[in-house]
Amino acid sequence: MIDLLILLGLVAAIVLVTARWKISPFLALLGAALLATFLYRIPLAESVPTVTQAFGNTLGNIGLVIIFGTMIGVILERSGAAISMADALIKVLGKRFPNLTMTLIGYIVSIPVFCDSGYVILNSLRKAITARAGISALATSTALMTGLFATHNLVPPTPGPLAAAEELNVTSDLGLLIGLGLVVSLVSALAALLFASRLSHKEFAALPAEREDDLEVQDYEQLRASYGKLPHPFMAFLPISLPLVLICLGSIAKLPGEPLGAGVLAEALIFLGTPVIALILGLAAAVLLISGDGKLGQFNEDIIESIRVAAPILLITGAGAAFGAVLNASPLTDFLADNIAGMGLGLAVPFLIAAALKTAQGSSTVAIVTTAALVAPLLGSLGLDSTTGSVLAVLAIGAGAMVVSHANDSFFWVVSQLSRIPVATAYRTLTVATAVQGVTAFAVILLLSLVML
């Protein structure tokens, strides 16, 4: 119980120093991580390596993705491509449903793509649609975040659900898992969409814009006119759609059973589908959008600006991962797993364990993988050792891994920082939205169990 109180105290301290005293989230998270190593009695010889390794590993895994994604985003904004995309989507879906647009795009994109990467790639589009529709960035940010979060946690080939499927021996039934996962994740995303729609006209004190030409600080019509002739929608979407298609094909090529074969074509698709390679190709497509005289100079300016914008996001994301790693190495995770697993609550057991681990250490993927390992030997006693029961258990784990995204989750910081949402406001919106969709997903899974078990 003391370990749980320490966690609550650390989270409260992060919120206090960042929201009230305006301390950098990077310093607040890094300080909380170092303080947690002492409070949780992690050996001194392991404390600093735990922090630095998690920081470095996270930047190694998604650092280049964030940088290249930000480069694409800056070029899309400065070339007018983001405006062109917004106009095209509004024509198809109408001006009345910008939040639905972001939810559906996120829902589709995050099936093969990590939600962090998906948000970075789609943020410029979100900002353009926000400005075009004239609504609060809180609404579109929440809608995109939860759309991405839904399939990221519930639908293979995203690594978390795929790893859980392997741990619970249902890899031969991925078709059933994907089918049910798509249904459950859609309902959960729509539930979060209802919450996001309530924020459409909610004002908030946004963090300062990184640039004066940020899409969210100008009148849309004046901004549109300032670009003159906009890029063709196909060329505007290409820097985003190309990497997403490549990543999706690469994920399919890596599925069990080798659906695309094991030859040169599959190897090439896996290589091209690596997020970093896919985004480099997306950046190459974005360069084609730069027009006018002095293209090379404009390109260099955009790259320099992209690095400046990406730097604080990288630092905050790495510090959040370091905080989560310390919590994961602490006795807290064992305490939560032991106390929840012994309650005998059927599908509620994998859900509650995953929810507790997600809330405690931040990473959805870590929560899913860890919970699957803990739950696997318990399936028989929980009445979930059938194929259907195991599939539903995987989904329950994924639903639990949505509850809740807060200060120790790198995705929380990616969304809040890119969307210029203050920490206190993010807790009242982004964090609540992930709780809503996680609980909704579990409710749907329980309904399915009544019919299928």
C-alpha cells in the first residue's frame, strides 16, 4: 500500500510543478524518475542505469520517427499541403464532423503504426482540420488520440496484442482476434468521440505556439489565401499515405504464416515498412511539395525548424519513459498484480491487472505483455482456457492497457506537447478520454462473453 501511495504522490507532484510553477515537464519527469529510485529502494548501482537506459532506448526506438515525422509535418504546413488535405477531407465528410474525421483516421492508421508515430505523422492534418472547422484543438486532439489508441491496444499486428496472442496461444486464431478487436476498438473509439465532441467549443489557455505561422493561431480563410495555389490533394496526402501504406505492408509481411511469402519481395516490404525508412520516403515525397525559387534554401529552413520543434518533444518523451521504467522496476507492479489476480473475477482479472500496470508504469505495450505473462497460467481457473475465452482475454488485456494515459506515458506527452495542451488541462481531457474508452471496451467484451462463452 505504501508503494501505491508513493506513486500517487509522485504523479501529484508532477502535475503540481508543471501546472502551477511552470517547471519544464522534462525536468519534472526526470526528477520524479530519480526520486522514485530512492523511494522504491532500487539499488543505487541500478538506479541511474534504469533511468538512462530507458531514456536512451525510447529515443532510439521512436526518436528518428518523431524527427522525420516532424519534418514532414513542417513541410506540409509551410507548403499549404495540410490546408489542401483538410479541404479534401471536409468535402468528403462535411464540415460538421471534424472530430469524427480525426477519430476514423486514427482508428485506421494505428492498426499497423504505433500510436505515438501516428499522432506525429497526422498532427499537421489535425491542426489544419481544426483551423478549417473553427473548433477547439482539445476536441480534435482528443478524437485523434483516442482513435489511434483504440486499435493500437486491441488489433494485431500492433506488437502488444500480437505478443499477448502468442502468450495466450491464439496466434492460430488471429482472424477471430482481429475481427473482434476491430468491433471492440470501434465502439471504444466512438465512446471517446462522444466525450471529445463535448470539448468542441471549450476554450483553454494553450501553450505558446512554436511558430508564428502555426495553423492554429491564424484565421483559416486568410491563411488559405496566403498560399495562393494549393498542392493537388494527391500530392498533399502522399507524404503521409506512402509511409503508412509501407508500414502496413511491412506488418502484413511479418505476420505468422508469411502471407506475402518468404522471398525477396517480403524482405523488401519488411525493410521499406520499417517506420524510419518509410518516413524517410515520406519526407522525400514531401520535398516535392516545395515550390518557387530557392527550393534548397527553403528545404534547409524547414529542416532546421523541424529539429527545433522536435527537440523538446524528444526530451519529454524520453523522460516519461524513464519514469515508467523506474516504476516497472519497483515492487509496485508485483503488489498490483498479486492483489488483483487473487480476486477471481473472470475477464475482470486481465482487465484490472493491465489497467493497474498501465496506470503504474505508463507503457501500454509493456502492460499488455506483462499482463499476458501473468494471466496465461490463470486461464483455466478463470474459465478462459477455450479458444474464444483466450481471445476475449487478449482483448480484455488490451482494454485495460488503455486505462489510463497520464504523466508516465510517452503518448500523453506527445499528444499534449504537439497540441499545446497544458498538463492540468490534459489530465482533465486526454486522461479522462482514455479511461472512458478503456471502460467502454471492457463493457463490450463482457457483452461478447455472454454470447460467446
